Amino acid sequence: MPMVVGAACACAAAGTLMLLGGVRSAGEAGSEVIERHLRAMEADLGVEGGVGKGAHDTGQGRKGGDLPALATAVAGRVRTSVPATRARAANLAAILDALHEPVLVTDAGGRVVIGNQEADEFFGARLGGVLGRGVEDLFTQADALRLHASALGGRLGVAQVRFVTPAGTRIHEMIAAPVALADESGVAGRETRGVVVTLRDVTDLAMAVQLKTEFVANASHELRTPLSSIKGAVETLRDGAIEDAPMAARLTEMIATNVVRLEELVRDLMDLSRLESPEAPVQFERVDLAAICGGVASMFETTCKERRLTIDVRVEEGVREITSDRQLLQLILQNLVDNATKFAYEGTTITVECDARSGGGVRLRVSDRGIGIPINQQQRIFERFYQVDAARAGGVKRRGTGLGLAIVKHAVKRLGGTIGVQSVWKQGTTMEVELPARSPGWEG
């Protein structure tokens, strides 16, 4: 008798496992399987009218003594547990689908037995869904396949894997963890090894780490260069050059020039750090745009005199006063004009224009007639420390820190605006900034 009852329980348990395994792929098929097993069990035990119902609950079977009654009670227990089991399986599927990262479970043969909706969307465009697919169908990267194989061997693995997507190449952190999966029979001790795979998009994080590394390397180089020049000049003066008046004059001029360069670099680094900090406040107020433009132009009087440049400021009457951050506006205009004075041809005019845009916004334009920017370099000019190659610089004597346009980009972003460039090689460049009528965060 125990063997028969055990067989009945195993049969019912197998039906329950089939329900769990089929929640995502077969819908109601799992419960139908259980019903079929229960009906078969009733027939084998000679129980009529359905198990777990009516008089059978009292322990009085129609034939077979106590055995049918016991089997009926077991089958009834299984039948009443089906809705709860189905609900738990549905909840598990809902939880997996709520994750915003692809999650897969593969069996010992590398076949996907569980996959959430995100995994279907990630791989589905190419495969039409992940269930039943082999791991080789999903991953073509050698690193990913090695990681999966290692997890099948019982070792947790983590690696960054590149995927080519419609949005371009993306970097995902892949975690492959070994897991014991229940055998379909449901018999204890017959677990098989499987693998749980999760993918997390870390492209932005990886790029941020790379940019930080490049920034530190570039900043170190930019600081080391003028310091080396100053050190060399000081050592030469100490070795006796100070007695040579012309030589001493050249060396002291070199020291002064590099001190100015260090001051500019430190100032720009501090400006950039402040702009990139989310805690840095933006002080919105009514500002006189015409006065700011005039003040910026006056800052470059000496430079313009040396290179015979003229700065022409044109501010429309309707935008003489706007709501914005005074310091950020000055920082934007100062860096754009500074850039223009470096690369404009001698004897030309730099134009600073401010006019109204549709919707109440304002447009700032700084134009020069100068060397221009090659079209293949225009997308990179807003990167930190990026400077157009030496061929563009030509005879330009005053080089910048390579941070000016990066500062402008971040300042414009803080004000809720956009920046663009129009440039023709050897003809000139126009930098154009558009700011909204009232920047985000303004209250009043």
C-alpha cells in the first residue's frame, strides 16, 4: 500500500512541477496536466466520481478499503494546492519580468528553461524568444561562453561583455552563477546543475571610468609641462644665466608665461569641477545681458590690440534683460570670445550677437573669421583637453588649456540650453548657444 500511495503522490507532484515549468511557455497547460494525472490516479485506484469530493473525504471509498480513501485525501490535498502553486509561479514570473535586466536560467545542456521579458526583448529581435534556445544561440562572444561553462562547473563568474545592438555597441556586466535545478520527476536528490545568467548595462559607467582616467592623465600632463619649463628656467638662471641680461630677460618671460598658463589651468579645472557637481547651485535672477557682453568684450582689449582684432557686440532690445545665472552667462561668453581671439585672423572682427528666439528664448552667437575647424574634428571640440591639431593652430601663439569649450558645454547644460558649432575650414567659426526663456528651476 505505501508504494501505491507513493506513486500517487509522485504523479501529482510531477504534475505540479510541470505547472511551474510551464507558467511562461504553456499558460494553462500545467493545470490540465495535473487534472489528467488526477483522473488517471482515480481510475487506477478504482475511485469513481472524482477525488477529494463528497463522501470520499470521510475516508469511505467505494471499493478497495482504506487505500482509495487515503489516495483520495492525498489527491484532494494536491487539487486544492494547485491554485496556490499556480499563483506562486505567476508571481515569480511577474517578479522576473519586473526586472529591467535580462535574466536567463539554463539547464545542464545549456538550454534556456526560464527567461524573463527583458531577455526576450534583448535577444528576441533576432531569435523570436529565448525559451528552449541553446546558450550558443544567444551568445557569440567567447568570453560569455567561457563564463557559462565555468558556472556549469560550479564557479561563479563575472565579466564585461560587448554586445552589438541597434543603439550601437553596449557593454554589459554578465554574471553567471551555478544553481541546482529540480529534476522533472520531483524526486529529492535528483537535482541537476544549471546556470543563472544576468546582464546589466554598464556602458555609461565604463565610459565614465575611462573619461576619468583620461582626465587625470591629461591634467597631469598639462600641469607637468609648464612646471618643467619653469624648473628649467630657474635652474639655468641659477647656473649663471642671471648675469646675462638678455638671457635672463628671456628666461623670466618664460617663467611668467608658464605661471599664467598654470593659473588658467587651475582656474579652468575649478570651473569645470564646480559645473560638474550636482550640488552646485544655479542663481537665477534678472540680468542685463548687454552689460555682460560689454564687460566680456572689455576683458580682451589688450589681446585685441596686439592682434588688431575688433569685437562687435549686437544685442537686440528685446533681450537686453533675461532671467538666468549671471556668472554662468559670463563664463559662457568669456570662453567663447577667448576661443575666437585665439583663432581669428589678425585684423578681423569678432561678432557677439544676442537675439530673441521663438517661445521667448535667447540665442547667443560668437563668430570669427579665422582658421575654422575641420569637419572631422567638430564633434570632439567639446571634450575635455581636446585641442584641434597643430595644423589648425598654424601661427597661433596663444594656446588654451583645452577646457574652455568643455566648460561652455556644461554651463549651457546647467542653464537648460543647447550649443552647436558651424565652421568652415580656413573661413571661420560660429558658436551658437540657445537658452530657454526661463531656465529650469526658476521660481518667480
